[in-house]
Amino acid sequence: MKFLEPAALIETLNWRYATKQFDPARKIPAAVWSALEDALILTPSSYGLQPWHFFVVTDAKLKAALRPHSWDQPQVTDCSHHVVFAARRDIDAAFVEKYLARISEIRGVGVESLGFYRDMMTSDILNGPRSKWVQEWAARQVYIALGNFMTAAALLGVDTCPMEGMDPAKYDEILGLPAKGFNTIVACPTGYRAEGDKYAGLPKVRFPKEDLLEVL
């Protein structure tokens, strides 16, 4: 396994920015996009439950339908891939069992040996205090996926723009998400920056490290 040098990581993160103008003529190559799909799937989540789904919009007409409900931001139609991050609506015992079955399949262990894990999840997100705000919990998990995706994209030289400036209910309606069991949380146009985007070269504005980080 070959890892980045620290300086290369910081250089990449400084290169990344919330892209305001995408080059509509540039599309993400299939091999690069496949790696980004895998990065989404490999995102960590609480209990490993993955209470999300990623809807990748590449159809021009569908992107055009979403743009008016995205504060008319041009990134939606100009990007290569418009990724909609959605949270699962039904986090229930059946979903937990589906996850346990997947653990059994991948790791070659009997489902019966995972009883303690079932009880842990059930007593927390299904029946415990967290069950009262489990949808908010799921939305928080989705943001882990967003951050992971944006970093992975930057490491591959792909631009992104995290987008909360949109109407989730309209996205749900246009994409038919409630019938699929999901709700829109956030979106992320993805592609390559246009040469004329003035924001690309602006220095990042961050508070000093000592204002944000404390070693205890």
C-alpha cells in the first residue's frame, strides 16, 4: 500500500474548492467515476449500517428539471455527474436483519453468532432514545458519505460542490424517492472546473488552527 506524503494531501485539499462553474464539455472518465462509486460504498457509518442511497443524475433532462429547485444554480446542469445523497426512511428490524445477513455472507460467520450485535443496534436505534430521532441520525450519517466523497474526488483531480441550496421535497418528487424508501438530504454536482471560474484561485479563508483545534 502506497500512501500520500503529508504535503501532497494538504496540497490537494487546498486545491479543492466548492466549484461555482463547471465545464459542461468535460465528463468524468468511466474508470475515474467507478473509483468514486467505490469510495461512496466504502464510506464508514455508525454500526456499519449504511442508512443511505446515492442517486447519480447524468441525464440532461433530469438535471434540467432539478435546476429550478436548486436555487437555479448552473452547477446542476453543467456538471458531469449530479450526486443526490439520500437517507433511508425505514430503519427497522428488517433492515437490521438484512445487514446482519450481509455480515454473515461477507465474513463467513453464522447469523446466530451476531445476536449481541443485533441486540446492541436494536436497543439503540430501534428501541432506545436514539429511535426518537433516528431520521436525523441517518441524515448525519449521509454527511459522512458526502465528506468522504468530496475528499476522494479531490484526490483524483475531480471537482465537487456540496449543495444544500435546493428543495429536498421537490428533489424527492422529481426522482420518485419516497416510493423507493428514501429522502433527499444534500446534493453534490461533480465534474471539472471551468477555466473562467474566478473562485478557483482564491485563498481559503479559515480561522487560525489554534481557534479550531486543541490537543488535550
